[in-house]
Amino acid sequence: MTRYSQIAGEGRDASDLPVWRSADTLDLAYVGYGLLIVALVLVSYVLGVFNWLPHDPEQIRFDLLNAPPGSAGHLLGTDFLGRDILSRLIVAIQAYFLPGLVAIVISLVVGTTLGALAGYRGGGVEVLVTYFNNLVDSFPRLVLILLVIAAFKADIYYIMIIVGVTGVPVVASLVTGKIAFLRQKHFIEAAHVLGLPSHVIVLKHILWHHCAPLLVIRATIGMGEAILIETSLSYLGFGVQEPMPSWGNMVQAGANYFFQGKFWPSTAPALAILLTILGFHLLGDGLNSILEDRGGK
Amino acid sequence: MNKRIVVVLSILAVVVGTPPVSPAGPKNDGRPDGGTLGYGEYGRPSTLDPITSNEMVSLRITELVFNGLVGIDEKQEIVPELAERWEASKDSRTYTFFLRKDVMWHPKEGEEAKPFTADDVVFTYKIMMHPKTTTPLKVRYEFIESVEKLSDYGVQFTLKRPILNALAKFSFKVIPKHGPSHPLYLTREDPFVRQPIGTGPFVVKTITTDREIVLVANENYFKGRSHINKFISKPFADQNIMTQALMFNAIDMVVLVNPRDIPELQGDKRFVLQPYNALSYAFFGYNLRSPLLADKRVRQAFTYAVNRQEVLDSFFNGQGTLVSGPFAPGSWAYNLDVRPLPFDPQKAVALLRQAGFAPGPDGTLQKDGKKLTLSLKVPIEKESEAVKRVVLAFQNYLKNIGVAVKVEFKEWQAWKESVFQEHDFDIIFASWVFDDSADISSLFHSAEIGAWKNNFGGYSNPEVDGLIVESKLTLDHEKRRTINRKLHAILAEEAPYTFLWTLTNYSGYHKKLRRVAIHPYKFFSFADEWFIPAADQK
């Protein structure tokens, strides 16, 4: 029975309950928290774009170096150059938002294309794609990024292009696997019999109806990864470059003063990283259980 | 004949176990021997010999392992070292050194210790000047015409021309003839550069897998065995934790305390903070090849725009002095009559106006449609937060007068290439460290423009060239001083750099270390006299 409902309903759940009703409370909590973080990120991005900030994030105050939270109107204190930490936290979203999207778009577009080709065509194409995936996977990501930085310069977009490219194999194999799974359900054959052209089958029936949730999940996790990679690079001094703030370079600069008892310049961005990445991952996780498991029910 | 006697004596010394000549052995000055000193270093030296090395980290090690013909004492006076006395000819063109006869080289692995002789001195000079030798020292010793061995313990140097303070130049470290594997030249591939032997108070024992360098006391040191048994150089990849390592007793000494950690150590009774003045200063150097920076009014404006005192006070706790010209303050050549330019942003703006710059639509100054946007390159390895602070503050000051500065952090090697080879930069932030000869010719003489030369900014001024040459040739100290004062005034006015400050360096160490005297440049020159009281030796 299930098989037919898959063909006829194209992804609709067997029960008529809305998605959120049939879901686990914990998953909903995950998704809720994740959405809250996404909303905060979006709001911060907008605030940053229009420069609606409590202070000028690049204003250096020689009289307020590493001032504790609350002093002189600085809610989270100031950093090693007396700059407002809260404003810099908000502006730092700029460092990730577009570059992170670039990384996600690259890995999703290239990954889905390759994955769909491999899964749908099979044979030689699949072998080629598998080789490509193995090739990309065999390079340690951080080393590749450092190579690119050495060859060009420490630019966040270059870094994110590499993050995008190295994210391709995961997406490609997910999509290939999904198609292999769908093939067992015969609706692809049915569509063929009905005379639908290949691109419609691939784009609409396979990708749109069956892979969309998967890709949304990958996108959320990808954003978290982008932030994490930038943070690691900043610790090595190769991430976003001052005076442009990023959470990574804020942690790195602040860590110099941690042992002196001035913990806030590094703790505030570190918490931001923790909570945000947690948010993206929980969102991905929650969506995964809600959207993916439901197909199998 | 003499040589044979010493060899015999030294063999006897090994057999009998007593030193052949009086001072070799314990110092017998009533201070206790023993104990270990672990000191934190800013990285791992690539070579440990005095010829090929060019970093401060190696310099400190070679100071413990080697000796020169003459030394410089705590009062900055020249004292005998490997040479027990010397004579200069009347025309000051020949210097004859009479060497000590009781000096032994550290024994090579599995071999007997060999005596130090005039051959080693001749060998060192020749290897230093050999074209295939990798060394920064060649230019310093081009004034020597020839060297001749008079006897096993006598050596004579003939100079091309008499020079001022010639004697001080003979403090170069002597290496053994039987040391390097190649008899004519020394490169960084020679095993000697990693396992050197010298005559100094400490013997390089091992380099551990953690790249710690272990040095043990030379029992036969000719000035008497050093009090402390063992020195261990411990490299720190993360400079920020060095002071913490000291406070948690992982090391006993930090050679250069990070300025921001000074208050913390000051408040701790277990430690001593000892200032020492290196002849050095920090600066922003300009690329005069850039049409935007060719006008000296622009460079002066930048100097006026930066509140250097504020930076010094806030970031370095005021531990330093502002500098007005090309010589290190504290050097005899420094001209105190030239005052550092005051902080005056209005004046800076006025100067830029005079130079033809006017604010553009976005607030950035421009001239003939060309924006005043400059790149400031900073090496990433030196990217301690102190450097970061200074560079970003500079960027901010210039932003305030309408100049856009793009800060670019570059990997060390790439930075050196773009500054010294490709000259692809507008501004750099760096510092120079000088020895006491106050020689600035390599920095500002026009003959020093070119790939891998020190006049990286391409500064060229016939008057300065003339004065530099004149100062090198004169034999009259007063006259030389006058010339240097003039040079100082001209270069301050021309502003090829924005001269910043010289910092008071502090060494921090555990108070169990006693009688610590520090050489301002070479650091460990007097380390054989340091000691640790018996109760603290552990």
C-alpha cells in the first residue's frame, strides 16, 4: 500500500495530520530553538547592514581597554582596543552570512547535480562521480584552505569556496543514495511509462518532492560548519582579518587576556559560536527526524 | 712547541682530573654551584652557530657557547676575552692580539678536547668572508684587509683603513677549525650549525624532541666554571602563555616579558622584573616608490596624525620613550635636540591639503581622482596582540584624517618577500635592533636599495649618502657625533619612517636567581656569574 501512496501522494504523509502534530516534542523543541537562532542571525544581519548598533564597532577607546560588561554603556564590555563587544558580535554576522551562503550554494548545487547524475544515470557517470568524491575527500579540508590562503590571500570568500567544494561529496552521496532508495519504489519507472521527460522527473519528482528536506538539513548544518571553520582559521590567524570582526578573531584576540581575569572579550563570542552552531545543528537534527522519518512511517 | 705543551697538559688534566691552569675549574668566589635554569624563548632557532644565525633566539644561545677575542663588560667597556692583550699600530691599521693559552674547545663527541689557537681565529675570519658562507656578518667586516697568524698564540689583523671603535668589532665569536665539516665555508646545511662546539661557559648537550636546547656547564671554562649547572632553552609556540608558565614555575626566566604582563609580575614577590635597554626602535616604514608617499608632507602628516604617546601609555604601560629619528635613543649618536613631532591632527590635515589632497565624496582624501588608500603589511608570525593593537590604532588615527589604510597580515616568509624583494607595499610596521656602532648606512644609503637590502623603502638623498660615508670615514669621535646629529635632524624632517618608540625591555625571572646582569643586546653575556643559592637548587 505504502508504495502506491508514495506515487500518488508524492511525499504527502499517510496521515492527514499537519507535520508538527505528528512530530516528537523534543524534535519540535530542537527546531524551535534552531529557528530562534536563525531569526536572531537574520535580525543581526539586518541590524548590521543598516548600522543600527549600540556603538560604532570600530571606535577605538584608549581609556576603555578590556572594560568589563556594563561599563560606560557597553553591555558586554569592550575588547583589547576599547571597542564595543556587543556591536562587534552583531556586525560579525556579516562575516559569515554571505560567504556562508556561498559555501552552501556551491555544495548544494554542485553536489545535487553530481548526485542526481550519478544516481539517475548510474554506470560510468556514477563511477566518475565517485572518483571525484573520493578525490575531494582525500584532501584534509584545513590543509587545502591553508594552501589556497598561501597561494592567494586570506580572504573569507576564498575560504568559503573551498568549504563549499569540500562539502560537495557529502551532498552528492546523500542525493545518490536517496535516488537509489527511490528507485526501489518504482514511481520513477511509472513516470517514465507516463512519458515524462527526464529533467521533469529528476527536478520535480525526485529532487523537489523527495530531496528538498534533505537539502534544507544540509544547508543548516553547512552554515554551522562555515562558522566553525572560520573560527579554527582565526585561531591560526588566517580567518577574517581585523578590523573586520568575526567571532573567530574575537575569541582569538580576547584569549590573550583570559588569564589576566579579563574573560569577557573571548567568552562572549565563544558563547555566540556555541549557541549558534548548536542551534543550526539542532535545527538540522530536528528537521531530519520530522521530515525524513515521516516518509518511512 | 707551545702547542705541544698545552696538549700534554690537557691530557694530564683528563687523567689526573685537576685543571692544568689556575682559572679553569670552579670560580671559588664563595658562591654556590649547581641548579638548573629553564628559560622561555620566542621560538626555535634554526641554527646555533654565530656565523650563519641571524635571529635573536640564536644570538642568545651563541652568547652562552662562544667567545670573542674581546668582550664587552657591564659598563660597556672592552675587556680581554680570548685575547689576553692586544696592540694597535700607531696608524691604527694593524691590530695584534695575543691569545690566552689556557683555552680548550668543548670536546667533540667521542674525541679529546682540543686547544684554542691562532689558527681558529684565522679560520673564523676566512670562513666568515667566504662567498659561499651564509652570513649577515660579511658587510660588517669588509674593513679588514688581511689576517695573519704570527704564532700559535698571536694573530694580526690589517685594516683597509683606520676606523673608529675598531676594537669593538673584534668581539665576533670564534669557531673552531675542526668544527665545520667543510674547511672553507659554512652553510646552514653543515651539521656544525646544529651541534656547535665553542669555548664558552656552556656546552650544547642535546636538543630534545620538544626542541628544548639543553646546555651544560663547561667544567674547563677559562674564566672558571659557571655557577649554574644547566641552561635549558624552552621554545613557546604560543607567546601568550610564557608569563603564565613562569608564574606556575614551568620555567625560571622569560627573556622578554610581554608588556601587558608587566603589572602582573610586578605584583608578585616571587619574581624579579629587570629592565634592560636594547638599542632598538619601532617604526612605520614608507615605500617612497609609491607616488602617494613620495611627497614628504604626506609622510609628515601621518606622523602628526598618530598620538604616539597615547599608544605607548595605553598599550605598553608607558614603558618606553618616543623616538624622533633614525638612531636608537641611548645611543651616543642620538640627537636629543630633535624633538618627536607632537600629536596634531589639524596640522596633519593642513599638510595633506598643501600636498594637494582634498576630501572626496566618501570622505577619503584624494588628489587628481586618486584616493589616498594605502596598504599596510604586517607579518602574521609577529602578530602578537601588541602588534595588532598598534597597527589597528594607526589605521584608526589615519582614518580620522581621511586616509584609508588596508591592513594585510601576511605569513612571515611571504611578508619578507613582498617587502624586501618585490617592494610591493605602501607601509610596514617593524623594528630595528642595533649594535653599539650606530651604523645606519644599510638603512638609508641609496646604494642599499635593491632586492633583499635593508633600504626597503627606496629612500635616496645625496646629502644623506654623503654624510653617511663621511661618518664612516672619520676617525674623530666628536666629528662623527656631529655628523650623526645632522643625519638625525635631516631624516627626522624627511620622515622616510614614522619613528615610534623604543620600549624598555623587561626580563622576568624567579628570585632564586642571583647576581643577574643582562647585556642589552646579547642578553646572556654575563650568565656564567649568575647563581642559585644552595637551598633553592632542588
